[in-house]
Amino acid sequence: MFMLALLVLVGVGSGCSDDGGEDGAVGSGGSSNTTGGDTSNATTGGGTTAGTTGGSTGTTGGTTAGTTGATPCEEDSGCGVGEICVEELCQLGCREDQDCAQNELCLEQQCVAQGVGCRDDGDCGGGFYCDLRQQRCAEDDGGCRDDLDEPNDNTAEATVVDGEAQFTGRYLCDGDNDYYRVMAEVGEVIVVEMRFTHADGDLAFEILESGGRPLLREDTDTDDEETVYVVQSPGAYYVRVFSTDDEEGFNTYNLSVVVSEDVETCEDDLEPNQDAQQAAGIRTGSYDLSLCPEDTDWFALNLAPGAMVELSLTSASTRMALTFYDRDGSTVLAHSENNMSEQALDVSVDLAGLYFVQVESEEIHEAGINYTLTAIVDGLAVDPACNDRFEPNEAPEGAIPLQIGRYDELTICSSDNDYYSVELGVQDQLTVTALFEHMFANIDLELYDAAGELLERSISSTNNEEIFFEAPIGGTYTLRVRHSFGVTNEYALLLFIEPGPEAPDCDDAYGDLRTRDDALPLPEEGVTDARVCQGRPDHFTLTTDVGNTLLDLAFLVDVAFGALEVDVRAPGPTGELLATLEPAEEPARLLLEEPGEYALQVRAVAGEATPYSLRATLTPPPSCDEDPAEPNDTFMNAATLTDTLGDLIMCSEEEDWFAVEVAATTALTITADDTDAFGAVALTLFEPDGVTIRAESDGPTVDDLIIDAGTYYVRATLREGLNTPYAITVTAEDRSDCFDAFEPNNAYTSASPIEPGTLDGLHLCDVINELDFYAIELGAQDTITINATFSHEVADIDLRLLDTSGVRTLRSSSSSDDDETLTTTVQTTGTYFIRLNHHSGDPGTYALEVIVDAFEPPACNEDDSEEDDTADTARVVEEGEQTGSACFDDPDWFAIDVPSGRYLTTELDFTHDDGDLALDIIGADGQSVLFTSDTDTDGEVLSWLNPGPEAQRFYVRVRSVGAAANSYTLQLSFTDEPVVFQCRDAFEPNNSLETATPIEPGIYEALDVCRFSDGDDTTDWYVLNVEAGLTVTVQLTFTDDVGDIDLYAYGPDGTATFLADSRTRTDDESLTFVTSSPEPHYIQVRHFSGNPSPYTMEITTEAYTPPACEEDGQEEDDSPIEARFIEPGVHEGQICFGDSDWFTFSVADNQRITARLMFANAEGNLNMRLYDETGTNVLARTTSHFSSNETLSRTFTTGGVYLVEVFGVGGAQNDYTFGLEIFDL
């Protein structure tokens, strides 16, 4: 097997990192002091830092609520050193290992010591393995392990699959079940594949519905199991993996779960066919079609007396209907509609004539519904007039070749298309005219290229159609004569070709090279003005004596005459195809890995004799013996590096080592320049022992701040490629002005522990990873004041207090004056972190004063049920009343087993004025807060559903808010429905478009949307009144594991104008739309699945600047008064932002119009509306979100003047083609 590597030149240069000068800035003279809060009171394991390199802080739990003073950001480059951009705020953390100290890994955006934290077993020592779920090393006893997804032993703990997921190396222990949860819509398919070794223990899986009922099971005696399930109803589904062996033991498996849509587009070749008037003719065969939203599909069958018809319809949808109509198009002869994915009809007719078939669906699907319609007809009427001399030619494959001339006595029927082909040369000008009488049947003309792409079309409601086309390249083109409506019609075709420039002769100076035996060794100077014709390729050979040789292949083609490609094949009579290259201005680069004779074939894709040039440049790999620094394969014989060493060679089976003498307190940077295309170099920096890694990178640069003088070592390895030339450079900068007695303390993991008091003589400046961190122990409700004293004229320093995670900012101070100060009260006991960073200026000296006002909790009499302060010590209770007292930092826990399918309803009664209490429902793990109630009332009420197939233990926690202490009564009960009033937020009732709540940009908290059995409050509607020309962003914040919420935005006419949506299966949703008119716009929040879903909604706006747009030459036509009068035919136009185009036309009595709007949806969505003569009453509209073609039809029994408006959806801009047809009934 020959491997091909496509290589890309990457320029590597030195860069300078700014000091993060915007970190925390709020403007001159201002202060960003804001109070944050830590809402968790379950902090555990509060270890302290020893203040030495590699130290870490052992706190867990605790999240912060409230506003913080963190620096706003869009990406990491907008943050200071040691910070990353998280949720648009700068926070301390890491993205990759090189952001951390030596022997540390970046895990979950935090630096953790290697050997404690891990990604795989290789990161742990002997006798230990990597617990992937915790990313921590654990003792290996050789038994079964908890994998990354545990616990997932039941439906309530099921691992969530967001559309598609691959699970590798999962363990199924003895007696265990693994559950995976997916959300799916009707028509989607769930594909499950499981790989395992059957000899190690048989495994099986089931797909379960949301209530736990098995729908499908796979259990064979082979190594693997797989299945596909078509979703019949929307909601949650579960994949359960289990063992079928009776013997004890365990097995491992890999699992793939994919939810895919079986729906792609609602456009098909038979559109438009929305009614009997436009029914598409069909005959015996199968048709792969799509049903558009709010649409029906009609088909026509021309049947002889006694004809028998078998019809079948298959689709992923179970809500499709199939109807067979008599010749009047309204009398039903047969109908099939059930809850199956297949419909079928058997029909016989007595009389000859045109019969109709209708396909429709009750299901509304934005992208359309794919289906297959199969017809078997015994007795299709054969109109002799339809069988002209060119039949059968109803498919592109049967296209009849045409020459210049006139073709008379051709016919087309309602169930027919006629296809023809024509050969065109470069710049040949083709004119095709179809002559026919429109009164009998309308005919359209379409021209396609060899790939089936539509090039030109002619559609009108008059006699005759004509296409003019100039061929950009030579080749075969296909002409389609399409029956639009009516009965059988005769037509004639006139075809004329004005020849383009004469194509060159196929013969060239290089002779006949059409077979591999005729191949010519490609000359060193290449070939020029060589020519290739259809069926006459050119073959060349290219020989290299060594492997891993770079090939630069320059390939240019005169595209005016055709299209060419060149194939590159490996050595040998049937050499593997390595690459197919198209012409390009820049040479293509390939790596030829084996020596030998390679084959090149230049062949024609389209066109006639096509000139080209081809030149190859071979560059053999450099030799490792040419490296002047060798031997330097270990740190023991490392080459001395003082500035730059060049002309080095990095080879695949060796390492290059360099020794660097470094003075104390030095900022060190080493860079490898590997801009050659053979490979890429990675660097690692080692301590003076040559063993301990200090810093490493998978790129060409490694840097660090060196405190102690000594000889440090750099190792260069080949990250990818082969035998790569490179140079290595070292730069060192003295930074003794940056060090004080507390160094190193550049990260919260190495923070220096301090007590309240004053620290003098501290230093801080902007160098690599230079921040100062201090750790201090605080109790819950303690108030801390921090004063940093310095001279702003020398250096500006910013100050932050971080929570116990060392990441989230509780309070900050960043001004443009001398000194920074902050004060705040913390909510939980633990280790907190003080962070100072150099903002600007020279190296700065500062003093730090820390004052702590310890909190004295109020007196509180504990109840008789203590200790019940954790999940482990929770009171086990049943339905009924409980009493107790909740004290400061002393919650009360209750454990209760909830039956399957029942709601746990909790009612907490207390007097709010005596002290505020909060109520939590917590999952079976004793950690996951499922739902919280914390209002300013005398009581709190919650309900939570147990969706699992078995009873499950939940926890109820009553806790003090702030420093409150209070007694309470708690009522616990099991109900079939949740309490209704828990979903009544301040904006209710707003469950419909008519009751939408008026809102303005801002933040709205404590909102609820629920789904009850009676359908109450499944959606919240809001109406936003904003001016035109704004970009509106709507952000929902919620927890998907509690309940999934979807978000929609609509235009001024409500659901008729869809603007945007956000429907993920993760936490939070966000969408953006543009207001194109100063009218109300609507926002819908819809509950999709799960329990009641509290959410926060934030709405922001900013001015929208539309792209440049040149209006069409028909302006002004932006209103009904300015509408331009048009006749049936095709009209071109351009929609710009805030613009619409109006047309007016007249119809007579008993006429029908069809309006077609054609545009590229990817460039901007357009729609249209049909109005009466006033221009205010909408008679019909198109509402497609994704289609590039819109069709609108209407029948008028009374003639008059009517209007059509073409407009952009959500401020869209696009050019379009508008076609109007008018028919007599």
C-alpha cells in the first residue's frame, strides 16, 4: 500500500505577546468593583497550597452567582497572561498542556499534576490506570472499571447523545447495565453499532421508548451487534447495553449512536404539482420525491378502459395519505391513510381518461418529507400522438442527439418529458426554439450541462419558448422539453449553432501517448502546448531513486477548449491511484514515499482538443549525516545552544538535544524554524537533570520563566513528516526585577498561602506566565478587604478575588489610578485566591494588605434530627409531613424513594420575615441539583418526575439563604401531575401569539415554561418592539438535563415569517436575526421535553450594517402605489435591505395564475405575498425557510387587478427571477 501525503507550507515566525492590557479595564478613573456570590454550600476537601512548584489546591464544588468584574472578551487573545476567554469573560485557565507548568496537564481547562491527573494509562505510574471519568490516576486491581460515562445504570442517569456520538473502551461490569439517551423526531433514524469480542462475554442492546418499553433488541452469537430504528413519535429514546452471560465477569465494547435526518429537501423534479391543474404525469415506475411544508403533490395517469393501477407510498413519516381521484379531480375512488410508514392502493377504472393521485401529510416539517411513490399500471393509455419518432426519450439517459435543423411532428403528453442532446464546442452559440400552441398545453424548455446542472430555462404562458446559450467549454449538453400543464400537444424544435473559434488539432509534438505502454518519460523541462482529446489521454512516467521525495507538479490548461485532470499512480503495472489533480496556478505538492517509476495520465473531462503544459520538480529528502550538530542524540552529548544553530536535520528515528546555559530569573524562549515541507518539529524543555520535563509544545516554540541558574536542555523531535531541515534559536531576557520572596506563584495551583496582614516589597511585571497568586482561608459570610498599593506612574496593576475553584472572579478592581481595593462577603467556607496582574507600564513594586472580618452566625437551635447535613446522612422518609430547623451553614437533607412515573411534590412552609429558606430537589447521585425554588414568599413548592421504569431515590434539601435561621414544615407527596402554579412566572399568561408579552432589550430572570398533560404552558410568547436596521440576539440560559427548551423568532406577521431558530439538545439556546422594518417581532420559547424548565432570557441589539447592494433598474417599486404593471413572462429583480418589489397584473374571469420565484437561498431567503387590489389583504403567501424556489398559485372566478410583493426575510438581500403564468380554466 502506497501512502500519499499532501504537504502544506507553513510559515513560522517569531511573535510578541502583549501583556493583556485590556484585562479588567473599565476606563480612565473608573472602577469595576461588583459583587459576586458563591451559591454552593457543599464545598469539600479544602486543601491549601504549600507554595512550591507543582503545588495544587484541593477544593471542589462551589459556583458563583451574581455579576463579576471579569474582563469582557471574544477570544483568548483579548485576555491577560494565564487567562482564557470563557463565556465572553476572561478567566484563569488553560487550553493546552503548554499553558501549564512542567509535569502538568491541562484538564477541563485547569492545570493538574501529571501522575495525579491523566488522559490515558500512560500518564500514570506502574500499578495504576487512568480513571477517564475523573481524569485521575487510580490503583489497578485487574478488575472491571468505571468508564467515562458511569454512573449510567438506569434511564435517569443515561449518558446523553447529542445527535451523534462514538464511545470507545467502555466497560460493562457484572450485573451492570449501561444506558444512553437520544432525542429524535418523527422520520429520523437511530443507528446503533456495537463492537466487542463475543468470546470475552456476550453483550446485547435494546432500544427503549421514553417510558422504558423495549422497541427493538439485537442479540446474536457474533462479535458485533447493529441495527437501524425509524422513529415513529418524537421524544426521548434509550439504548440499553447489557450482558446475556450467566457467568460472572466483564467485557469491553465500542458503541456508535447516530441520529440522522431522513429529510433533506422538499424540491423534486416533478414540482410544481400542488393541485390537479398542475398534476405531474407519471407511468409505471418508482419516483423519489419530496413533500414541501403546507403542500400536497398531485399526479396524473392517462388510463385506458379497464386499466388496473397498483400504487404504493413509502416514507419515514407515519402521517402520510394517498388518494386516487376520478377524472374530475374531486371524486375520491380510493384512499389509504394509517399510522404506518407505507400506504398502498389497488384501483381499476372502467372509462378511459386522465385520473389523478394526491399525496399529502398532516405532519408539518420545515425541510419537507422525502417519500417514494411506486406505480404499476396495466392499461396505460397510449395516445398515438405521443409516440413520435424519437420515443422513448423520457429520461436523460435516453436523450436523442440533435444536429442543426428543424424537427417537426413531435408530441408531448401530460405524463411525458422529452430529452435531447447536442454537442457544442468552445464558445459555440446555441439557439433552440420550441414552436407550439399554448392553448392546448404549455411547454417549457430547459438546458443542462454534463453534470445535470440547470444552465438556462424558458418558461412563459404564451406560444413558443426559446433558449439562447454560449458554451463556456466544449461537451455534451442536454435539452429537456417539459410538459407544464394541459393535455397532449404537438411541437416543433428549431436548433441553430453559431460555431465558436476552431479547436486546435489533437496531434502535438509528443506523439501518440494514449496507452501506458506508449508513456513518455516526462522531460526535465516538462511539456508545453501538449494536447489531449476525448478518449485520447496522454501518459508519462516519472522516476525517483529514493523514497520520501517531494513532487511539485505544475499543471496548466487552456480551459477555453475543455477540462483536463491528471492522475498520479504508484509504481507497478496496476499502481494505486495516489491523487487526481486539477489545473492550478500553484504547483501541487505530493510526497512520493517509495522509490520507483510513477505513472502520470492526463485525460479530458470535457471539451475538445485541449492544450496543456506539465512540469515536475523532484526534491529528494536531506540526509541525516549532513547535520553539523551531530552527534547530539541524548542530553549527555547535547549541542551547545547560545543563539542560533542552522542547517540542522531532524530525522524520524532520532532526537536532537541542545544545552542552554541560563542565568537566574530569566525569561527563556526557544524556537525551531521548520518552514521546509518535509515535516514539522516539536520542542520540549527539561530541567538540569535532563529527565524532568519543564515545558513542552507540539509546535515549534517553547518558553518558560527560569528562576534558578543552571544548564537546561531542549529536545527536538519530529512531530510529523520525514528528515526535515530546521534551525533552532534561543533568546533570554533578564527579569530579576519580577521576583520576590513569594515566587513562584504564577498560577492558583502554586498560590502562596497568606494570613490577614500586610506584605511589602512585592514585585510584578509582564513576562511569560507572570501573575501573582495568594491563597487565603475564609469562612462562610466572612468579609474580606484587599488593598494593593503601588504607583500608577510606574506600572498599572489590577486586582481580583477568585472563588474556591481558582477560576471565577468574585470581585475585581481595575482603575487608571494609584492603588486598587475591593471588599466582598463570601458565601461558603474554603480557600480563596487573590490574583494580581501587571496591566501596563514598567516592572512594578507593590504592597498587599488583607483584612478579614470573621462572621459570627446568629443563634440557632438545631432540630432533633441532626446530623442530616449531607446526602450520606439524609433522613430517609416517606410521604407525609416533616418539621425541622435550618441554620446557617447547616442544611437539612431528606431521602425519599419516588415510584416510577410519579411526581415528587414538595411544599415548604415557613415565615419569610423570620429568615429566608430555599428548597432543592437533588438527583440520585446526591450532587446534581435538579430543581430549585428560592422566592421572596413565605413558602416554596417544587415537583419533579421520576421518568425511570423503577422507583428511584431522590433527595430534598432545605437550606438557609444568606445567614438566615428559621423553622419550617415540609410536606412530601407523590402525584400524577406537577403542581400547576410553579410555572406561572411574572409574564403569564403568554402562551399564545395573541397574549405575547411586550418586552424590550434586557435580561429577564426567573422565567418558566412547562409541559403538562393538558398541554398548558408549553410555550411562552414575547413581542419585541424595536426599530428597523438592528441585529437582535436572544440568549436563553437553562439546564438541558432538567428540561429541553427550543427558541424561535418570527417577523411582524407572526409564524407566517420565520426568521431564525435554535433547537439543540444541550444547555442554552441562542439565535440572531435582523429587523428590516419598525414593526413588532415575535420570540417563542417552547418546551420540548423533560421536567419544568426555569430559564433566563437576555436580549441585546446592535446596529446592523447591510452589505453593499445595487438596486435593480425598476425602482422605485417599493409599495402598492409604486407597483409596476407586468404581463405574463419572466422578470429579473434585486432585493436590497429594507426593500421590497411590488408587481401588479390583471386577470379575466375564470383564470388561474402561477407565480414562480427563483433565487439562491444560500445568498438570502426571499418570499412573496399575493394581495387583492387594495394591496392590504393577503390572499396567499409563501413561507418556505430553506427552498430556493417558491411557487404560488390561485384561481380567480372573477377578474380584476391583483398585486404580488417580493421581499427579503429577516433583512435578506438577493437577486431573483420572477415568472408569472396565467391560464384559462
